[in-house]
Amino acid sequence: MLGLKLATDPRWVNIVESNIEEILTDHAWCEQKAASNAIYIIVNNSEKEELVTEMTRIALEEMEHFQMVHTIIKEKGLTLGRERKDNYVNDLVKFAKKDGSRNDALVERLLFAAMIEARSCERFKVLSENIQDPELAKFYRDLMISEAGHYTTFLGFAKKYQDNINVDTRWKEWIEYESSIIANYGNRETVHG
Ligand SMILES: [Fe+2]
Ligand SMILES: [Fe+2]
């Protein structure tokens, strides 16, 4: 799915179901971080009109997702906990190239974002197909579609703005790296855990 090499073991959903407050809290913060990432891209690339337009749309959509998760938390009588560390995303940050031009940094940031969208989308698919709660199953199926659209947008912009980076080659490196770390996950009740 979306070029990912390793699929999540559906037994991860059993872990998730043991602590719905934890997955929803972590998920809410994932949406906030996705919005913050889109805003970061806007701040650093203000002159790129099409990019700013699309990143504004994504930032709003991600905050809408945050609002949806927060509403579910409230309806279930749960509490939104404090922001969680995302070890998976921190592992991806380590792989991201920090040198290069401002344009290289943009392309790398877009690929980093596409990677997170791809895995989040896959996790939402696994949730939607395996979770017992029918409301959450539908919710995660809807979000899976939305995050797949974001994945396509980020990868499309990476290709559009590539100059001295070959995006197809670099994307293969991202996919390889991701497959080398994801085996360590699938054992916690968080979106990427
Ligand atoms: Fe989202
Ligand atoms: Fe997204």
C-alpha cells in the first residue's frame, strides 16, 4: 500500500483496543503535528503560491481532523492527555538530510511528510478493518482516504520542486529506511507505535 514494504500486523489493533484513550490522545497530537508541519512549509516557502495554497488547505484539514478526534474523546467521556512523543517520527527525522540548499530542504521535508502520511494511512486502514467499535471503524476509513490524498499532494510537490535531487531515487531510499525501522513498532497503542 502506497509503496510501503511492510504491512502492520493486525494484532496491533488488539493492543490499541486495550486503551482507546491512549490511541485517541496520540492520534489527536499526530493531527496537530501534521497541521504544524504544513504551517512550517508555508513559513519557509512563502513565495511559492501553489504550495502555500495547498499547505493552507492541508493545515486546515489536519486541524479539522484534530477537532474530530477531540469530539470523539469528549463523547466517549475520555480526556485528551498531554502531547505524546512519537518515536517513529523521531526515527524518520534522523534519516532526513539536513544539508543542502533551501530547495533541497523543501523537497526533503515534503518526502518526510509523504512518508508519515503513507504509514498513517496504512495504520488507519488496519484500524478501520479490525477495530470492533463501528463508529471508530468508519471514522478511520474516512481519515484513511483523506491522508492518502495528503500523501499524493506531498509527493507531487516533491517532484514538482526537485532540481538536483532525483525524487524517485530519494523516495526509494525513504521507503527502504522506513521498512528497516517499522519492524520495531506495532507493539504500542499509538498511531505509529
Ligand atoms: Fe490528518
Ligand atoms: Fe494528513
